[in-house]
Amino acid sequence: SRAMGKLQSKTSFHTSKYRANGSVDETGPVRAIQRHGPAHTEAVTSVAALKPDLCVSGGRDKSVAVCSWRSGAALQRFIGHEREVTKVASALDSNRVFSASRDKTVMMWELHGTSGPSQRFPGHDLVVTGLAVSPDASQLCTGSRDNTVCKWDTETGECLGRATISRNLVTHLCWVPGEPYVIQASEDKTIRIWDSRELQVAHTFPAKRHIQTCCDVSPDGRYCLSSSSGSAGEGGEATLWDLRQTRNRVREYKGHFQTTTSCVFLPRGPALAPSIATSSYDSRVKVWDRDTGACLATLCLEGSGPLASLAVCDSSTLLCASLNSGIHVLRLSDHADLVLEEVAVF
């Protein structure tokens, strides 16, 4: 059976751990990987955490799924987009879920509501590639390959502002906690800070050498992360920026062989030092020491294909969306060294 949420097998094992120096420690069977029915019938393109134990994901099958990441059980599925879902997002402690698509639209869905969208946000001319929800879920910022960033009222669906910048092909958006600012990554290799009140650019960081694919903001609103495209070991780094000293980058994290698709700040947990995580087309997830740039742990998800998106569930749990093998549940544990291992997939 391939029914969503049904436990399929507990017979697969991790037999190796990838260390910070790239070596492989063969340890034999360590933990069974729980295999559940897939959340999507095709590639998973985006995943986001919903507190306390739910996640929302979007895929090439045009659907948006809400699942329990602890059990793999599917609780809701939203159908409405005409093409691949590119991004999903939600505000913490909100019942509203948002999805963007190649069909040029954004939709809002209600948890525990009907299967249809509760609000639509049409208006972009090309695929929507950026989605950021205000902390109170009252406003939404969207970005597209049409070089446009828009702001919306989530209650009425009204477009509250629209700004267009030449060559600003948006790749990702995220809201700064407790602030009226939105961070934006772009194919023009820059990271911009938007003031959402007037929808104007407040600052642009110095351009990088490669396309900026993703961005994230630390919970305290002090730092921003961005990730870069790359190939054959060139590019693919993540970059730390200080939002209070907005002139230069603080640090780079280099180690992926191909495009780094996602970058997230990790809450304090097994890694006592402030840490971040990245995922890449090279099928690897890496955990880094935020302040030193040292790679603390690496996990290769063999057979997953390119990794598309990361989401933080709690201090020791990450979700990773892959193009070939669904959503992977990853666990950080602190033994002699920090270890990152896969515990489930759905």
C-alpha cells in the first residue's frame, strides 16, 4: 500500500555516520528508519514546520499536505493549484497555511477547514517563488520571477503594495521576527531588506558571485543567512550577514559540491554552540557552527536526489524535502561528536 501516512517498514538501517572532516565512521546498524506512505506522489519542493508537531509541504503533484512529522500521518490535503507548488509557509501558532505555485498564484488554506482555499492572491505574471507571512498572519509578502514583490492583506485578499526592480528575480522571502522587515534573495546575486510598511528597499547587501537561492533570519532578528548556487565545488556556500551592521558579510560556510538550496538557523539543542543547517543538490545536509564556520556534522541521503528545502521542528529535529524520496526526518544527537541521522521518511 502507498496510502499516505501508513507505516511501511522499519527494516532499513543507517550503517554510517559522516563526520565533519568528511570521513565515514562505519558503526553497523544504529537506528531503524521508519518508512511511511509518501506525503506526495511526486517530488517535494518545499516544507515548513507547524507547531507543535505538524508540517506543511508542497510538491510537483500540485498539492499541499499537512502531516504529523512524528508519525507520518497525513491530516489534510489541499488541492487547488493548476501547476507545481513552489513554496509553502505559515506563521507560528496560526491556522493559516500559504502556498505559491508555478500557476502564478498564491493561496491561503485553513487548518481544520474545507479542502478549498479560503483566499486567493492573483497578480504575478510569472511563477511565484517567494512567500513570507507576517508574525500575526495578517499580511503576506510574495515575490516572483516577474521581478515583482507584492504585499497582501490576508483577510481581504487586497494587494496593499507592489514594487518592481529590474532583474530582481525573487528566489526566497522571509519575515524578520518582531520587525516590519522582509529579507529577499534574488537571482541577481543580492540580498535585499524590504521595509514592508511602504514596500521599499531599506538596504541591499553587497552582491555575491552566485545566485542567492534561499534566506533565513535568526529568531532574535540579529542575523540573516543566505545560500548560493554552485557546481563542481565552485560556489554553493552559505553566508551569514549581520542585520545591524549592514555593510559586509560576517562569515561563509563552504563544503557543498553543488547548489545550496536551503539554509536555516537551529535553536539551541544538542549543539551547544549557535548552529545553522544547509541542504544541497549534492544530497547532503550539513550542520555548521555559526560563529566559527566549522562543519559539525554531515549526512548524505543516498538516493534522495537534489534536496530542495529544510524546516526546523524543534531543537533536535529537522525536516528535509527531496526531489526523489519524499520528506526526511533528521535527528541531531550529541554523542562524542555531534551526529546527524535520518530517523523517518514520508
